[in-house]
Amino acid sequence: MRKLMSLEWRKHRLGGLFKGVLIANLCILGLMVGLLLSAEDGDFSTWTEAMQGLFLFCKATFVVFASVVISRLVIEEYRSQTISLLFMYPIPRRTMMLAKLMIVFIFTFVNILLSELVLGAALAAIIHGTHHFAEPLTGELVQNLLAQAGLNAVYASGIAMIPLFFGMRRKSVPTTIVSSVLIISLTSSGFGSLRLENFASISIALCLAGLFIAWLAIRRVETDDVVG
């Protein structure tokens, strides 16, 4: 499986995405610093609020990145019908599809988690250096934030699979990417604690929905008309 994933990664030149990942992270950090410096009284006044804002931007960014990876690995091959040639290889179709979707999940999870940790540390250093918060950054608070970061990465990696459903229905790259933007907009819009993603049950449900969609794609790949 690892060899198959490596072959798919090199075939689609996904390593080129890391330049975009770096640029996106710099933009997120710059945006967060700008928001903190321009925040009015009561906005971003605690470590938790600042880090949750950072986690939100990381999640939104890499769910969209995941839709690009899905488009390259799956949708584009169905759209151009090159998937039918790929399935002629002596490798089970389900194994092939599983490898593709594992790349998407791992790419999303690793990039979100690393971005949260690296940008979180950078943001914490900036906040600490400017004495922006009167609230101390305690060990207990750091542990809670790390737990939130991990859960956010897991939930987002599952949610990132949902655009696969819309992309496969239309065999459309734009539909895949636009659907990811709409999903992020719907779950992240709101005020303060009223965002849908702040309800654990909704995040879990969306994550499970995404994993179910991935499972269906793997299950149906043996019987679906790949050139239809």
C-alpha cells in the first residue's frame, strides 16, 4: 500500500503543492497577526480565542487543498477516462481507490496538524513578545489547545472527503473545489461560539459522513461504470 501511495504521489506530482502550503501558512500567520493587532476590546482577548481562530483558518485552508488533491487523484482521471486504463493494472480497483483516498486523508491531517503546531508556536511567541494578553499561558491551557488541535485535524480530514461525493456525481473538478468552499463556509460561519463546527456532535457527524462517502467510493469502484 505504501509503495502504491508513493507511486500515485509521484505520478500526480503532488509534491508541488507544498509551495502552496508554505505560502498559505505565511498568509494565515500574517492574517492572524493583523487581526490581533486590529482587534477591538473583547475580540481575540484570550489565548483560546486566538488559537481557535488559527485552527479555523488552518482547517478551511486545507479542506480546500484536499479538494484539489481529490480532483487530481480521482475526479480528473474519471473525467478524462484515464482511470479505465489504470484499472487494467493487476491491482484490485478497491486497493487503488483506497490508496488514493488515504493520500487525501493523510495529506489533510498532517498539514493541518503541523500548521496548527508551527503557526501556533509562532503566534504564541509574537503574542508573548508583545504582551498582547494579560492571561498567562499555562501548561494546562497548552494541553487543552493541543487536544483541540488534534481533534480539529481529525475532524477536518474526514470532512475533506465530502467534496468527493459532489465531484463524482458530475465528474467535475470545479464542482469538487467549490463544494469544499461551501462546506467550510457553512460550518465556519456564525458568531463566536455559535458556529456549527463548535458543536462537537456536528463535527463528528460531518467527519463520519465524509468517511462514509470515502467508503462508498471504494465499495462501488468495482461495479461503477468508470467511463460513464
